[in-house]
Amino acid sequence: MPASRMWRDHELKESYDVVIIGGGVHGLATAYYLTKLGVKNIAILEAKYIGFGGSGRNTAIIRSNYRTPEGIAFYDHSVKLYEQLALDLDFNVMFSQHGHLTLAHNERGVTGLRERAHTNQLMGIDSRLIQPREIQELCPMMNVFGPQRYPIQAALYHPPGGIIRHDAVVWAYARGADRGGAHVHQLTEVNDIETPNGAVSAVVTNRGRIKTGIVLNATAGYASTICDMVNIPLALETHPLQAFVSEALKPWLHHVIVSSTLHIYISQSDRGELVSGAEVDDYLSYSLRGTLAFAEGGATHLLELFPFLANVKMLRQWAGLCDMTPDYSPIMGPVDEIKGFYITVGWGTYGFKAGPASGHLMAQCIQSGKTPKMLEPFLNSRFLRDQLVGEKAAASVSH
Amino acid sequence: MTDHGSTEGHSAGNGVQFTFDGQIVRARPGQTFAGALHDAGIHTLSRSFKYHRPRGLFCVTGRCPNCMCSVNGEPNVRVCTRKPAAGDVVKPQNAWPSVRFDIMSIFDKMHRLLPVGFYYKTMHKPRFMWPIFESVIRRIAGLGEVDLSNGGSEQYDKLNLFTDVVVVGGGLAGLNAAYAAAEAGADVILIDDQPTLGGHVQHDPGSIDVHELAVRYQIMAHPRIQTFVSSTAFGLYEENYVAVQQGNRMIRIRAQQTVVASGGWERPYVFENNDLPGVLLASGAQRLLQQQGCKFDGPIVIVTDQPIGYRLADQLKQKGMHVAALVDLHDQPQGAIEGLRVLAGHTIQAASGKSHVTGAAIVPTRGGTMQTIPCQWIIQAVGFTPATSLLYQSGCKLKYNADLDQHQVTEWAQGVHSAGAVNGYHEPLVCVKDGTRAGLAAANALGLLTTDLTKRLTQLESEISQSTRDCKPTASYISNSKDKKKFVCICEDVTEKDLCDAIDEGYANIETLKRYSTISMGPCQGKMCQSASIAICARHKGIDIEAVGTTTSRPPEQPVPLGVLAGQAPHFSLIRRTAMHHWHEEAGARFLDAGTWKRPERYTDPHDEYQAVRKGVGLIDVSTLGKIELRGPDVVKFLEFIYPNRFANLAIGKVRYGAICDEAGILLDDGMICRLDEERFYLSTSTGNADAIDSWFRWWLTAKPQWDISMTNMSTALSGMNLAGPHSRDVLRRVSTGDVSNEALPYPSVKLLDVAGVPAIVLRIGFVGELGFEIHVPSQYGLHVWNTLMEAGKDFDIKPFGVEAQRRLRLDKKHLLPGVDTDALSNMYDADLPWIVKLDKEDFIGRWSLNRIKERGPKQKLIGFKLEGTTVPDEASLIVKQGSLVGRVTSVRYSPAAGSIVGLAWVPIESSKNGDIIDIRHAGQSLKAVVQDDPFYDVAGERLNS
């Protein structure tokens, strides 16, 4: 017997209560939580296929050991939702909480991690600074004491951190939204948003016009293009971020390892592939082509931590787009300029780990018309109020 | 000339011995592991990814996953293309206890419980079960095992080349492309992944004239062609940047033009049990037969819709092998060979056998009775999928062509050409023409063609466009039976039914289908399954193949070892040492890493070093500071624009502290700016930001092309040392002929002096809060000047001091360190540098933001604090108010001068006034500190000015 449909195809209706642009984790999670709040007449518009963008290109690391109290509270909410997600959505999203280690190779790095540990602990997050000997015990195969250009001096250890099957999260939210009554429209591209009298009235797509009073921009890479349609400038720069996977190997690495000095992070999936990525490329671009320089640099740094991987092969490299804000924090909530226009954008390199929290809070925000307290620090107006949420110092490799 | 690379071993006359799963196997000279294993009758080489089914040689070209073994601890080696060395230890993967009997093959029996994506639907309820299941999964997942004891002793290197034309693929098309381009005058590099040139004609000469083969010998001798065999072009990156793996070497080629003549991957036919050992692709069988000297014992059934199937039958018969039947999918036989049983209009439904083929179930294509032909080998020849990965990578646009049943380039990326089988030409003579055409086209793009050659190119283009293509595919990929075990993806054990089920569940987009079913995500990256999966998707959805689209092809084209990508880099990490480094070593310095630099952190006790500077004299190496010289009539304009400070009024011979901010008013860096002359400035940056500031300056200089400025980065050209302390002038006097009196060189000023006989830039500045001189001299004299100063300072008990002492000294003066005391959100006002910002200046970087920040007033502030007691809190300690985080400590030390603990901290503006009490949390304790506006030492600055 064939299993039941995950999500169905629909004709575009003439009007929806809420139109969500972007079929990634943010858009789909928002739709799912909205249906749970009783808002069911929802369209999710995805230009390609669900999970095409950042949701399918990220390296699926989940953690909450951020730097600012605002960030920590928010990402902790997300981790808690992730922990329940498989049961909530009855879909095994394979959340492996094997622990997350951020390495420091110099004094300044250690100080930065210590500050995070202090702040995390103050906020009740399981996070602490550990010394090289304990790092070696946790990860015996890592080159901790061997020759290294920048010897490891300490690490921030975050036991609840881990990895997840990112595509599964997208599909599970899509199914949840579909079952709640929302329409997932793939291959549906938004060309215009109509806002007479300063309020959203309709969305024009390649498949026709939809009347609606509420639009959520939940896109990445093209977040500013969508906001341009309603003349809202965003404080974003779009950078590519690259990653690669190795051939499948019998699992030997269970932690997520991050090093900002080496510009690398690595984990091993349940399939056995090593997944590794870097910081965003330092140039602005919409290009999704991988570069050789990235593969070379990534391999070099990986071999510093794990020299025995020299004969292990890279299978595939790719790039995704990251919308970077000046403070490395996202922009969420309603905008002051246009009634009915909401955004959840600027997700930089930390979008996937935030998906459930962003969806959950944006749904509350849209359904109630009030901004939840946890969202307030992330409003777009913070840039004009000059009240940034400074995650940047902590986020030089922010995975 | 031909480069075989290091892996191309020349075996001794008697061949070599290696072991496979403990069994000794002998390889004849020139044989690969695969040929030797085949000869030894070892046909099960591995177990499959999901069901642990036995797998044997299949493609024999290094594409499919079936022969992946561990060789001497290296995981996932395709043994079909590697040659053994004596004593090599080959172990099968993903099997326990042995590849012949693998306990995990129980999964094959349980397949009904393990449908596509079963792991998404199970194991998560109740919640505590998942970690238990997962730990089991993590014990059995994956293929090869990493050799954790591999010490990384292999040598890897990189070769960089530049050329006019790169030709990828040494088959007929590639050979002729290379030859044509070289003859036209281009320098050519020809790359082929096989040990010998020639491509398919080597084992399947077909209709090709032997004279054409001779071309390859001419090519190997051609002065303008450099050839690399056993070399895989795995990436065609932006701007014709070609990445090639040759054994342990990576060759990086910058080409003006690239001709991709990569041929095709033979396409498997999908039928029941199509993954059994004994089922092979035709080109694989040909390679074993013609190149490895192997035999096929027992009857053979060939399944084909191509001429190659008949040619193979002929080859097999000529070598005395028994072809039991040739099954032709076409209604009319496409050939005839004497004594060959041809079953036209038939197809294969299933392979029978448990661990090896024992028979082939054959049915008429239009339905009818099945017959089973006993056989040991089933060889399939149903056409080729063009090897388009590199073309996709390069940005070419491809479209499905129904006549050819393949995707074809419709739009070429700049400087990229394609030729031969990737274009759909399989007829050898057409490949020769198409190759020549592509070679000429590449030469034409370089402007190399004579009138005659241009005519020839036009002529070839028209001939090729009119040529008919011999490959008449039936576009069949899949037998009609309904059994589950028809493998589309042999890497990941994905069956036809899996794909159909996934589509029914809603994973209908080809990309979503790929991610859910994991088809094409395994070691072959879709080379084996791409055509069939697209065809199944189209058929099941009832749409055209064109409408299905393709999945994105990403580098690398073939998996590349990380060691090859890294090269020698892990052993060559940059270490920068100053000119005085060895002196520091001999003096017993402990070093710290400051970016790529090594700096003395301390020589002895930092407390003694601190006291030497406060009471006598000390010397610190500051060579790591960034140093930039700017000259030209517009330098003042530039400085006024880039700094919030004012520089127009800086007199010649004066120095000013400056800080740089970005557009948002965020502090980036600080340093000293010296005016050496009307149009000549010299400035320093911090060590950590030297490169960033250099880029920042260059960026803005580019943005202001109208300004006449020349910029020279002097960072490594000059050594710097800071002579500081009450006796520093006494020391300097002894080694300089210049006037260094307070009148001649007051604080803060700069002079070009001679120091120890060396021309030096001497800055009278005081970062550490004492009378002091920063001396910058050409690096080659750095050690000499240092030694001379140390010698001259002996009478004053001069001591070298390190970074730690310097930090304590500067903290006494509340001098901030950008990046330590500030972060990516610290603006000039909050960082307590308002006196630097001149908002009344004309535009400068950050002016708008700083104006705004000033209007709204500061929210937080970097303050100095004093703390009584003996507990020195950590740097990074939090400042807490009523249980909430309100700030943090950035620097803290015990200060002998202040007689207490002092530090810098970020606090909210309401707690930032002189005398305010702040609550520092340290190790669960609450420490009360007092905010202090004044520096902790020499408030009036008398010592600086002395």
C-alpha cells in the first residue's frame, strides 16, 4: 500500500488569509504553527521546490550557545521545539544531540568562548569551557596535542547541540501545514505585491493574482528583492557560503566540531558522510557555483584537525546564499511602513537552527497582530533605533 | 610529451601478488586489481549500502560503486582502475564477517520492512528510542572505514599550468580536438583519466580505420601538446579554471579555452536482480577482455539495442567465449553474426542466481512467454549517458533531445566547447570530425585561424550538422516486471519501486525525489542512474522527460582525496617571525600567536618587565604592527575621509592618534598617523588588523580614483621597536647622532633620525604611559638596532618586555585594544573616543551614523574600573544587575602603579559615571568595582611629556 501523500498540489485560489513567500523551513514552519492556531486559509509560494534554498543547503547544525541574552533565549526556544519535532509532526527528523564543540586556538578566542560560557550559564544553557584534555577525551581522534600551527587551547562544549536531517524537517513541516489545510504551491514565483493605501492587498504570481491582507516574506538570498516590491530597504548583504561532503564512511565522529581560526566546521551524518563548511565567502554574490579555493582551504583545515583523512574523498561541494545583517542577527516581525507585511529574513548562517522558533513566533505574531516579546529585539526598526543584537563577535564561524 | 603521473607503476615481468580478504591473488603485468580478481575467480567484491547484497565488477571504468574496497587502509578505492603493488592489502567493505557471508544481508530479506524513506517514518516514538536506534544506525551506516592510524605521511603536491586550450578526454574526439588546436598554433594540454589514450576505440575499434588510431601517437609527440594520462579533470570552475587529479598531485590549469570531450557513461538497464555479480556493462566487459586479458568462463547473454552489443558478441566469439544468446530490444535485429543466436524483439526481465548469475529470464518486448537461458554472465549494452558533469559545472545550458534520447548542450559557457559523444556522436568518423571542429573552434576563439582553416571550420560545421547519428536508442531503460529488486541506483540500493513510491508520496520534483530516495547521492553521483531515474520519473508522472529536468551536477566530477585538495598546505602554514625573533628565542621568550605572527609574550616575569618600564627602561619588538606610507597631493583629503579625526591641521613632524570606523561608526582599528612631509604620511595599524586595514585603504582608494595618492605597505619592510621608560632618552642619546631632547622631539612628534647608524623613523609616543620612542628601521637592520639599543641600555638595566607586560602598562593608562576591548558593535562614542570624532568635517566614513548616535546619546560605554581585594576576575566576566546581564569585562589586571586591580568594561550608560558601583560576577562570587574616569596612572600625563 502506498504511503499517504506528504503534501498535495492545488489550484491557486483567488484569495488566502495569509500568503507566505518562501517554501523553506521558516515559511513552512510558520504555516504549520498558524494552522495550529486556527488560521488555515494559507498559501505557501515557492518559486522552485520546497527546500531549494538555504533549507536544503545548510549543514544542519542545531545549537543555542549564542552570545547575547536575546539570541540565547530565541535559539533555546528553537532547540526545545526541535527536540519535540519528530513527535509533533510524526516524522523522524533524526535530531542527533551528540554535542557541539567550538574550538579556540588563541587567547582572544578563549576569552570570546569564556564570555559565551558565562552568558549561556546565566541563561540556563548547558554550555561550558573545557580544556584540551577533556576535548581529547570527548573526541579521541582529533589532533589536539599533535603538531598544529595553532594549537587548540580550549573549547566551548555544548552537549545539547547536534545535527538534524534538514530535508526531513522541511518535508515534515510541509506535511503538517498541508494536513492543517494550508496549500503548498511549488514552482510559483512572486512577481509583485500590491499595497494600495499602505496595506497589503494582493500578491501577483506567475500563476495568477492572489488577494490577501497578510504577506510574510520568508525568503533568503532574494529577501531584498521581495522587499523591494514594497519599497522596504533591508540592511542585508548577500554572500555565498560553501560546504562539501565526503563519501560515506563508517561513523567515527559524533560531535559537531567548529573552529573559527581554521574557518571550518565538520560533523558526520547518520549516513556516514562527513559534512563540512566554512564561513561565508567574503565577496557579495548570488552565485551558487562552488570554488576550488574553498575545497582546497576546507580540506587543508580539516586535515589539521584530522590528519588521517588525507585519503578520504570529497564527494560533492555546493554553495548557498546567506543574507548577512550588520549584527549577525535576523530580522523578524511586522514592518512599520506597510500594514499586513511581515518579514522573517536576514538569516545569515544561522537560519536553519532557528526555523521552529521563527515559525512558532511569527505565527503568533501574525495570528494575534501583536509582536511576541521574544521577537521584539529582532524587529527591522532596531536598525533605526540603533539597538543591534550583537552576535557578530561570536559568529565569525557561526555554526 | 606524456606525463603518466606517479601512480602509473610499471610492474615487473612476473607481475605482483596482493591479498584480497586474506587470499593471495597474483596480477599479471599491467593488470589492475579488477583484472587479477576476475582471473582468480573472485567475483564478489563488496556488499551494497543498504541491503548488503553481494556486488561484483560492473562498469570497470572507475565510475560505479561496486568494486570499492579498502586498499592498505585507504577507504573506498575503486579497484577496477587501480594497479596493484606487491604486498597490497585489499579488504572488502561493508561486510561482516566476510564479503561472501555477510550477516547484514538479513536486510535484503527484510526489504519489505525497509521501504524508501522508512527511517523517516519509524524509530522516533517514544522519544527516548531514537538515540538508541541511532547508535545502532551509526554502527552500521557508511561504506568504507577510516584508518584512524593513518599518520598522514603521504606526499601530496600541486602543479600550476597556464595554456591556451585544455582538452578533457583523450578519445577520438578529444585527440583530434587537441591535434587541430595545436596544429593551428595553440598550446594544448590534453587530459585523460585512463592509463592510455584512445578512449573506447582501444577496446572497441568498431569501424575506425587504424590510421585514425595513429593520430594518438602523433599527439603524444606533438611539441605543442602536453598530455596527462591517468589524470581526472574533476572540476571546471569559473573562468576556465580546470582542476585535475593525477595520483597524489593536483594540477590546476588556467586555460583560455576548454574542449570537453568527456564521452559517455554507459547506461545500465534496469531489470530484476540487475545488481548480481556477473551482470556487466558492455564497455566493462570489453575492457576486461581486451585490456586485462581476462576470459569469461561459461555462457554469456548479451542484452542490447546498440551496434556495440554485436561488436562485443563478435569480440567474445573471436576469443573463444560462449555467447549463449544476444537479446536485441529492437524488433528487427541490428546485426548478424554467424552462429550467434539473436532474440530480436526481446528483453531481459530478470537475472537469476544467488551470489552470481546463473540464468537470464528473457521475454518478448510485446509480451509473451518467458524463457530462461542458463548463463553465468549478462552483459548489457543499451547506450551511453553523455558525461556532461563538467559542462554543467562550467555553466553550459543543456536540454533534453528526444531524437537522441540524451541531454545536449544548447548554450555554451564562455570559452567552453564540447565534442564527440557528449554531443551525441558515437560514430567514430563523426567523432573525429567533431573533435577537429571543436579544436579549430577553440583556436578560432584565440584568433589563431588562417583563412584556410576558417574555411575548414565552416565546412566541418556544416558536415557535422548534416551527419546522421548511428545511435538509434530504443529509449528503454527498464524491464516491465513489477518485482521490487530492480535497482536504479546501485550506490544507494534504490529500486524502481522506491522511486515510484516516493513520487506517489509527493516527492515528485526530481530534486526532492533525489533527496528523499537518496538516488544519485552515492559515490557515483548519478553517473549510473541519472538517465533511468529521469525516465522513471517521467513515466510515472506521465510527463515528458524534458519536463522532469535534471538534478544539479556539482564538482567534483569524480571524488577527490582531501589530501590532494590540500596539497602540502597543512605542513606549510604561514609563520611570520620578526627580524629579532631569534634574539627573543635565545632570551628565553615564550611566544604567542598574533595572527600569523609569533610575538614574545614574556621573557621572564611580566611583573619585572613592567617595573623596568615604569622605573628604568624597556624595549619591546613592535615589528608586527601594520605600517603604511601614503604620498601624494591628495593624501590629506584621503585621511580626512577615512578617519573621523582631523588631519589637515597636523603639522609636519607631528603625530596624532587616529581611529578608523566603518560606515556604521563601528571602531575598526586604531594607530598613529605621522606627517613626515607636506604630502607624505606614515601610519601604523594594530597587528591583528594590518591586512584588513590595508584592504580597507585599497578599497577606498579604488573608490576615489580622482585622488592622486600612492600607497605602500611597509609592514614587513620595516622593523619596529618601542623604547620606553624614564631612561629611554638616555639610551637613545647614546646610539643616535640626532637631537632627541624634549624640545627637539616633544610628545607627540616624529623625526627621521639615524639610530645605530641606520636611518630610522622615530616616533615620540607613549602607549605604555612613559617617556618613549618607537623606532622603525629597515627590517634587515632590525636586529642590529635592537642589539645596539640593548647594549646601550645595559647601564640602565634595560629589559626586553613582552606583550603581557605591555598590556598591563597600557591598561594603567586606559588605552583600549580594538578587538579586545571592543567588538563588532562598538562605536566611537561608546568606546569613549568622542574627542576623535569631528562631525563638522566634510563627509567621512561613518559620519551619518555617528551623527545619529550622538543625537540619541550613548547607551553603553567602555569604562575603567578599580577593584579592591585580591580576586582578579576573568576577562569576559559578566556584569550583572538584578540578575540580568548588563555588561562585560574586557581587560583586567592587577596594577602595581594603582595598587589595586584595574580593568576596562562595557556597562550601561546609567552605571558609567565616575564612582558608580558595578557588580562583576566571577566564579559565582559578586565583586563590587568602582567606575573611574581618570587613567589609573599619571593622570596629568607628566611622564609622557617628560
